[in-house]
Amino acid sequence: DGGITQSPKYLFRKEGQNVTLSCEQNLNHDAMYWYRQDPGQGLRLIYYSQIVNDFQKGDIAEGYSVSREKKESFPLTVTSAQKNPTAFYLCASFRTEAFFGQGTRLTVV
Amino acid sequence: DAKTTQPNSMESNEEEPVHLPCNHSTISGTDYIHWYRQLPSQGPEYVIHGLTSNVNNRMASLAIAEDRKSSTLILHRATLRDAAVYYCILRDDGYGQNFVFGPGTRLSVLP
């Protein structure tokens, strides 16, 4: 079945470490998005990409980086510069409607 | 980006219709109106979207005002499974558009 897959579901990071969250889609969508969600809050846009090898910053890009080397893949790296990375991270792809992954819950330990 | 305004929360009784409003007074002519909903600890799921005409699908109906400055998501018979946060979002269909979520409306369904 076509869909969007995020991994891992849970991730623990030590202070000062970079971690990479995976997002893969087999829907042949050009547009992909990364969001962050804090408890009880809405989704905030981190980065988005409309095409391979191109991406734009969203509202809260500081401390994050992305790449888009393949159409199917849009990994997000949470760098040590992100001071408060504990959150629920959601990836989506879009053509006429958006499809979301099930999310990665990142916790700093 | 055009903004949307939704009530923070709404309540409904089970098996009754629910009308979720969304105001978007600065909508442009090429903005599509999208609705998504999010259950706890899950990613949002698509509900419905439209441009100018009212739309129906198996999940809901979307009623769009004639001037397009507001819209209403209609759940015809609310079930307990419909309790979620509902997001109304505008997105231009052109290249390079982002997809920005507001705080949404938290719908509670009472048995």
C-alpha cells in the first residue's frame, strides 16, 4: 500500500548529540514537509521541500537541517543547536491532499 | 499566507450533526480550503478540501460561503471516534507553497 513511513517511533537523544529522523514515501509526491508538535499545541512547520535538491525553511528551522537527495526521502536532522528538541515530529507529503506519517517522539535524556 | 480562525473547542452529542466553522477573510482566489483532523498521538488525517463549490465525501461535507471568506465542515452524525482536533488550512495550489497549521478546534463528542 502507498503511504508515508517515519522511523523510529521513539528516539532518545543525549545532550549535545545530533539525531536524524527518517521519512520515506512511496506516493510519488513532490512536496514533503516536517512539523514539530509540542504537548497540547498545534503543528509548527520546520522545513518543506517541493522538489528534489530544493527545500525552504519554515517558521522554526533554527537547530534543524534537512536534505532531499531522492524524491522518496526527506530526513530531518535535529542538531545540538536545537535547545529544546523534545517534541513529537511529523512528516507529510502532498499532492492534492496531505498524507502524514505516524510521527517520531523525540526525548532528550 | 492567508490565515484561518477557528473556535478553540466545541462539543457535540453522539449521533447529532456537527458544524465546525472556519473564517478566512483574506483568502485569495487560488487558495484551496483543506480540513484535517488529528487524534491523540497520531498524525493528522485528511478529511476534505474544496475551492469554491460545496464538497461531499464519505467522511464529511464542506460548505463554502459564496464570498469564500468562511467555510463549515459538517459531520452528519458524530461518533465517539470523531473526537479530535480539526484543522482548517488554506493552501495555494501553485509551486512552492507551504502548508501552515493553526491551533485548530478540539471537538468533544458526548455519549
